[in-house]
Amino acid sequence: MKRFFAYPLLSALSLCLMIGVIASSGATSEEDAAHPAGKRIAVLYFEDHTNFDSSTGCGCVPGFIGKIFGSKKRWDLESGFVTILNRKLAETGIYQPVNWDELLHAMAHLTLSRDNLKKLSPTQRAKLARRLNADVLVTGDIRRFNQERLKANASRTLREGGRQASQATASFMTGIQVMGYLHRATVKLEMQFYDKYGESISFYDKVAETTVKKLPIVASRDHSLASTRAAALEASVTEQGTNLSFGQTRAMQQKNPNPIVNPTQLNKIPFATTQADVTAKHPRHYDETLLGMVTNEALIKVVVALRDNVGPNFITPWETQPATDEKETQSAKTAPAGPIRGKIQYVDENLGDIYVRIASPKGIAINQQFAVYSKGKPIRDIDTGEILTYTSRKIATITVVEIRSKVAVFRLVEGTEMPKAGDVVQEITAEEKETAPPASQ
């Protein structure tokens, strides 16, 4: 009897389990459709090499003196940069940053300390990435973080003649002083990305024409203030607008307030705060400061570098998509009809990746094939001997494996020789495929 009732119960449980699996798979597929290529990013740490210990931006307390007398009660750059970068990653809607609790839990499971994170082997990084379910691990070095203030004054006294009220002339003295202020904030970083197997991701340095392990990121911004004072009138012109004040009256409020650069004000602002963190005790936030603007700019560049070197290809919230679309539309109208062309920029002989610059990467697709043409014999003018052009010879067929914002990555399908930088690629059209001779067996 017990066995008789057990079979229907077991069948019901199995049916519920199947429904649950189908529902969860359906939800997962819908989520994947919304974010087809999202990645989990774990920002492990930022290491501060600036000796910065003050919101004045001097960064001038070196060596052991800074270690003895320095403190990080106001601005802790190492934890603050991690916080801001995670915030920027989340704002993309594509990248999912690993939160601090997840990282601590994984470190405890693998018996790792914060100091150990800076000395991990590829095997240890792979274990950490697997534990975090992370696609990419990110580390950074803060090489420069400061704000400089430059000042220039030029003053003169002018003697102006008054109106002749009587036979005697009246004159008066008017002092005119022109002052200029320039605040410059700079952030320099060196970033490293690691894949889920713990291996370092290389970057191509166009200047040095070689691959590098650390990606340099630089952001700098100036805030200038030029003011003229004459008697009771004061006028100041800044990058945000013009202020006028007469006598003891206050200046007109600007639509775009100046960034905060004053050390006294900076001392009252907690590091890495946003508008959402404003309180009665702290009415101003870090994003309003010149240093905050430059910090955000640098870390946005990190996110863009992550997209360009790791993928997937998407438009970040900080890029102007409408303007880009308009330019592409204009270029599409003026571009001559014909197959898509490009030029090889770099060939990674170890991985076999071929990086090609194409005018509009959005016009190509994964697995699309291109022909590679190399420079052949020169064509000379019969009379002068001047080289007019070169013949082109097909040396290989390549296929698209990855599409990025500015380049496409190809792999070799077949060829008589390996493509090289400078070779021209051209789309193989449907007509060419139909008329192509059969491949030799």
C-alpha cells in the first residue's frame, strides 16, 4: 500500500521539478537576450604609489617620512578607486562587478590575504576567478594623483583725467589688476587585466608597435580663472561662465558651478562620494571636485579599454551615440558602393589573431570571410619610370572571430603565406564565392 501511494507522489514531485527547470531556463534565456554577452568583473585592488596624503594634491611627502607622519583618514585612494571603478562598471548595464563581500568570502576560502592578491600566480588567479565566477580580474597601480595651482598677476595704475569742472583740472587714481589662476588635476594609472584562466591579457601599444602587459591610463583637466578688478567692479571669466559683482554685492550664480579646488573645501568632502551620498554634515560630494572629475574620466577610460580588449562590443553610457550614428550615416551615403575593405594593423603570431581596421565594423559579421591582398610588382610610367601603383596578389583568406569598436579580429582560414601589417583585406562577396574554383583536395 505504501508503495502504491509513493509512485503518484514521486511523479508529482518530478513534474514540479521539470516545470521549475523549464521556467528557470526560460527566465535565464530572457535575461541572456537582454544582456547577450555580459561579463562578471572582479576588481581585486589598486596600489597607491603616489604618497598622496592630503586633499591639496601636493603628494610631496616621500619615503619613510610619509609612512611615519602620513595618514589616510581623509582620502584612501586604494579603496576609493575600487569603489568608483565598480560603480562605473555597474553603470554600463553590461558588466557586473564582483562586490566586496564576495571577494572577501573567496579570499577566506582560498586562505588569501590582501597582500597575497599582489603576488598571485596564474594558477592561484585561475582558482580565484573560478571561485568568484569572474570572467576578468582587474588590478591597478595609481602612479599619479595630484592637483597643481598656478597663479599669474599683472597690475598697473592708470591716471585718468577728470572733467573740467572749473579752470582747474581734476584727476583721480584707478587701480586695475588682472589676475589668472590655473588649477590642473592629473591622474595616471597602470592597469592589468587577467582572464579566467589567470593569464595576463596583452595590450597593443601603437606608439611602440609592440604588446604590453600594463595599460597606461592618463586623465588631466585644467580649470582656469581669469578675473579683472577695477574700483567697485569685479568680473571673473571661467570655463563655466562669467561672474559679475558690484561693490559689496555677491556674484551672480552660474548655471554650471565651478569645480571645487579649494583645499579647505576639499578637506570637508569624503572621497569617492556622489550626489546620493550628500548629507547635512557633508553637503558637497567628490564628483563636484576637479580631482573627482578627472578620477571619473580616468576610470571611464579603464572601462572602455576593458570593452575594446576583452569585449563585448557595446556603446558605453558616456559615449555620444546620436552623433556617431549621424557621422556613420553621412559616411555611408558618400562611401562608394562595393565590397568592404580594411587594412591589417597587427598580427599576433603566437595566438594567430589578425587585427584589422575597418571603416565601419558594424557592417561585418562573425564568420564572414575576407581575402588578403599583399603588395606585388610596381607599375611604372613608361616614359619617366615613376612608380604609379602596385599590383595586388591574393595571399590568404581570413574570417571574422571578434568585432570591437575600432578593429575586427580575424583568424587565418587558408593561404600561401602569413598576412602581415599593411596588407589590404577585402570582403569576399556572394558572387565571388559562387564563381570561385573548387578547393584542391
